[in-house]
Amino acid sequence: MILKDILIAFFVLTFLLGFAFSYYLTPRFMDLASRFGLVDRPDGRLKHQEEPVPYLGGLAVFLAFLLTLAITYEFSPEVTGILLAGTVIVILGLLDDFGALSPGLKFLGQVVATAVLIKSGIYIKLTFVPVYLAIPLTFLWMIAIINAFNIIDIMDGLSPGTALIASLTLFAVALLNDRLPVAIMTLALAGSLAGFLPYNFHPARVYLGDTGSMFLGLMLGSLGLEGSYTNGSLLGALAPLVILGIPIFDTALVMWVRWRKGLSPFLGSPDHYSLVLKRAGFSVRKIVLVTYLVGIVLGGLGLLLMRVNFHTALVIIGSVGFFFLVGFFLIPGMDRNRKN
């Protein structure tokens, strides 16, 4: 009982340290970004804020996360591998925020970061997936999630809040799997996001920038690989897809809509579900809060998916897939009806 109480206190300390570091560092990086002109300016297309908003919030989240881990946990090979890959992504994001990175080099950097993870032993480990398939699937998963959180960072509070919920869900996964290193990392990340969110919630005073959004994707994608999900049935392996369902859905929606329009799916787009709902008359706060609620539901379903039998898991996956398909047809339809 005493050990359990100590562990709970350690978890609380980890979260609070992440929160405190992030809450303190974020205004400092806001001032730094403003001083050097690293701001996001309104463009009338995707960016409708009234005034320029500073970047570099993501750097505050990264440093808060790093400092928290330095105090609370030793850098095992597993932790070091994730941090090294995260550092690669942060440098990549900074170059992108400075406008000094081409799409090709950005993609190459993401591949390098994923290779670092794999070299550290972090990749898809399923008994029914051979290694020669697991490695390319890990590349596909990581690059998709890194870019999904980058893509969803289109509205105040949306990406960090969604990532916070996913972090806490993956913390629960780590507890169920008795994985202390992963539990500490997810809580350090969650605390860092909680300290940043007050500055990013609508109306945002600072943005994550590519530095932060890609870092969140790297962290959540890699931590999602560190869980064991198939205790109930093999379908539990799909739990990370459910837990991270919101950024995956938005990415797939944008790519599908733009493909139907005959446009490149890799360019900036106003076809995000959040922007469609905003044009339909919903407020930013309502859209973001409903997204949080959906994220909590998906997180709960992902945890449930780990524990239930095959038939129940099939019902859960079918239900999530059905509502995602409804969204694929309903949301673009809302936009077309508004224009007509």
C-alpha cells in the first residue's frame, strides 16, 4: 500500500512538473518569437486571427517535457531513443517555422526520426506481423501520425487539447501493461500540454508551430507503439487507431475531399472538419470542446478494445468506422449546402 501511495505521488509530481515548466516557459518563448518576428500572420484563407500570433509554443512544450523527465526518470535506452527522435523532429519543425525547409527535406527528416525509433527497438511488435512487414508499417504509422497532428493544428486549442487527452489515455494503457517508463513519459507530456493549453485556447496568444505539432505526433505515435493491446483479442491491435482517431480522421478527410476536387492533398486546405463546422456557424470553443468530448469517448473505446473478446471488439470497431464514414459524407455536405 505504501509503495502504491509513493507511485501515485510520483505520478502527480511528474504531471505537475510538466505543467509548471510549460506554464512558465510559454510566455518567455512568446516574447522571443515576437522579438524575432516568428509570428503567424492572417492571410484571409486559413488564418483568420485578428492579429499576428507568435510561434515557438511547441519549443516550450518540448523543453518542459525534457526537463520533467530529467528530474523524474533516468534516461533508459527506450527513453533516450524517443527523446533523440523527438529532438530531430523539433529541429526539423524549427527550420520549417523559419521557412527554411522544403517539403522533401521535411519528409526526409521524418524518415530519419522514425529510423532512430526503430534502431532503439521501438516499432510495431505483433506476433502475427513478421518483422519484414512491421518495419515498413512502423514508417507508415509514424509519418502518418506526425503529419496528422501537424494537419489538425488549424484551430485554437485543437491539437494540444486532443494530444492531452490521447496522452492521458496512453498513460492508462501503460498502467494496464505495467510499463512505468511509458507511464512517466505520457504524464510528462500531458502535464506539459496542460501548462501550454491556457495560452493556446481561444483566443490563442501563441501557437505550437510545426515544431510543436510534429513533436506531438512523434511522441504519441511512438508511445502508442509501446503498448500491448491484444490481451482480449487480436482486434485490440487497432486500439491506437481509435485512440488517435481524431487526427487520423481529419487527415483522411482532407486528403479525400481534395482528391475529389482534383487538388493536391499535400497543400494547405480549408477542408478540415473544424473549419467546415466553423463556416457552418459553430463557434471555435464549441467545436474544440466537442472534439475533446469525442477524443475522450474514443480513448475510452480504445481502452475497452484492449480488454474485450473478439465479437465485442468487432462491434466497437464497426461502430467507430460507421460514424467516421458518416462524417466523411456529412461534413463535406455541410460545406456544399452552405455555399449553395
